[in-house]
Amino acid sequence: MKFLVVGCGSIGKRHIRNLRSLGHKDILACDIKKERLDEVKKYKVKTFDNLDNALKQKVDAVLICTPSSLHLQPSLLALEKGCHLFIEKPISHTLNGLNEAIAISEERRLVTMVGFNLRFEKGLKTLKKLLDQNVVGKVTTAICIAGQYLPDQHPWEDYRYGYAANKSLGGGVILDGIHEMDYLSWFLGDVKEIVCFADKLSTLEMDTEDSTAVLLRFEKGEIGVIQMDYVKRAYERTCEIIGEEGIMKWDFKEHTVKLFSAKTKEWKTIQYDRKYDINQMYVDEMKFFVECVKGKEKPPVDALKGKKILEVALAAKESVNTKRVVSLDS
């Protein structure tokens, strides 16, 4: 199987390394920046600075790892060439052109998988399993917190030039933090209503929002609360699920899942991974994509679902601009 990685920033390099570790040797890389191509040559990949030329190499699967605003064009080119597609989240920064991409993939029966790597994180998978087992009874509320000081995310590069800090690249904490909207939808179903406050409140040099609070209503009435920011100096990513018979709490930094029982009135840790390797979820994600291309699995988030999650994020932005509750169609 021949892979083409489009965009050789940090996530593109990660996927190249992981494909190599999984035994895949036929890997191409494409980027418009020479310095990035020079960096990935150590992985023994063939490099291109022109996507058309790269796609002439009879590629089987293309990984889109460019900034969000640059996802659509290479995706369409890859689909038109008959390539299966892996697109880093979010699927795009706008809905424009997505229906065309979805139509091509469906017509040609091509795999399209959106890279929500937290779907492969052990703790969140445990939460999903417990929810399916009705361990905490009827769920009423989910509360998510995701905060990290933006310059600390990629300390090896100047945050001011990264996509997160630039509106033109599809940045901002709402789109960047779309993971929380995705996994809550995975847990609780479709979002029906959303209201959001967001703004650029810090002194960080950026033209996107750095702080946001999102309130969601799900299809069965549950309420979701998501607080995200680029300001918090101590990294935090947690999800608390409140049910009538207990509470579950996932802590990504501590690599724990804890359960409170209404019967015993006690907390217990049901998962704690001392040897947690953050890269493993990316490896598992890429393994799964390969199985999808082989026809043995189906993407947890395909292009159609990816569009649906993007609609939630864009509805949050609409709420910020209109100062209203926004309703979403099924």
C-alpha cells in the first residue's frame, strides 16, 4: 500500500513515523516548504513540493495534515484520483465544498476518515464502554475542560505563525478544540441546540478566540458544558459524566478514569496507566485507517460525520456572533 502525507508539520511527521513503525515502507511526503521536506527525508520517504506530481505516483491513500483551511483542495484532488483519504480534524473550517467531496467518495466507494485521535484514547474508550453498560444510570450532564497555554503546545516553534493563532488558517480554540464536541456526540448523540461565548481575552499575539464556554443540548435532553482556552498555564483535559446513579471522570493528564457510586458513596479508580504512551492512540488510529482501506473496518468518523461535527463548531461560532441559541437540524 502506498501512502502520501500532505503537510509535513508536527502531525504529518508523527503519521510518517507511525506508518514506518507499522511496517509500511512505500511513503511519499508533500509540502510547499523545503525545510519541512528536508526534515522528513530522514524517514526515507520520497518528497514532493507539488501535489499533482505526487499524486501521479499511483498512491493508494492520502493523509491530509495541512492547516484546516487548506484541507479541501488536496482532499478533492486525492478523491478525484481514486485515493482513500485520511483528514486531520476538523474536516475543514467551512462547509463549502464538503458535499462535493462526500459525493465523490460515496460514488467511488472510497474510504474517508477524519482524524479524531481521542476516539482511540484508552480512557475515553473506557467511558464509552461504561456509558453503554449504563453504569451511572440516566445521564443528565457532561462537563468538559480543555485548557493549555498556546505557546506551550509546540514549544519548538513560534505559536504566532501556527494555524491555531491565525484565523486565515482555520485556527481558534473552537475549531482546534472540536475533539470535545466529537466525543460528547459519540457518548450522547446528536447536538440539537448550542449557545456559546468566545473571545480573545489574553495578551497572546493572535487574531482568533483564545477562550470559550459552550453549552449544548443533546437529542435526549442531556446538557453538555465545554470550557476551552489557550491561556491555562497548567495543562488540563478532563470530562465528567453525571448520572442519576453515579459519576465518571476522565483525566487525560493523569491517565485515569474514576467512578463514584451512589450506592457506596465512594470513589474508585478503575483505570490508571503508569506507562501511558501518548503516541499509542495515533498508532491505533493509523492501524484502524489501514484496516478501513482494506475493507475490514468502517471509519468511526467518516466525511459525513466529520461534516456534522463541523456544523456543531460552526453553530458555536454563529452563536457567538448572533448572541443567540442556535438550533441544529438532524
